Amino acid sequence: MNKSELVDAVASKTGLTKTQSSDAIDAVVAAIQETLKGGEQVNLVGFGVFLTGDRAARTGRNPRTGEEIQIPAARLPKFKPGKGLRDAVALPKVVAPVKATVEKTVATVEKTVAKAEKTATKAEKSGKKGSK
């Protein structure tokens, strides 16, 4: 989804015009940026937390030349999704039903193999008795 699609979605859900929706989205983004610039975090309960993290200076390597370079320290924005967002995005848990189905199928196959082995053994025995 790009910004214009987001503007359309907000406009349709809120009843605002597209211009008002675009202004509202711009205002939210600007407020988050200003708060992060000030070193604070933005908590949106159920959605997540916008925060900053510091990365220390380090030595890197130029992939073309192999030469060592110094990478300066940096402050980067981060986002930690909240439980509501994680739950909304998470795939449904189907491990238990699939595991039960697989176990049931394996048991059925094992029973079928056991019956086939019994039948084969009986056929061999009856074949040996008849040939004596």
C-alpha cells in the first residue's frame, strides 16, 4: 500500500475528504518524526512503539576494494509491533490439527501394512500346506 492508497482507505473509513485524510496522515507522520528527533518514543497501544536506537561506530569493509572504512555512529528509528498488531498479522495456528491428521494417517497406514503382512503370511502358510 502506498500513501495515496492509504489516503483513500482513511477517507473511506472516516468520511473525511481525501485532502483532509492526506493532511491528517502528514500530521501524524510529522508528529512521530518530531517526537523521535527529541529522543522520546511514541506509544500507540495495540499498534506498537516508535523509538530510536543508537548504533555504535564500527569498522567496515568496502566490498569492491576490500579496504577497511570507518562507519560513524548513528541514531536510527525503530518500531516494535504491539500485541494487537502481531495478533492481527499472525498466521492462524494450524500445527495441532495438522499434527493430529498426520498421526491419524500414519496409524491408518500402519494398520493397513499390518493387515497386508498377516494376509501375506496366511497365504504363504496355506500355499506351503497345499504343496506338501
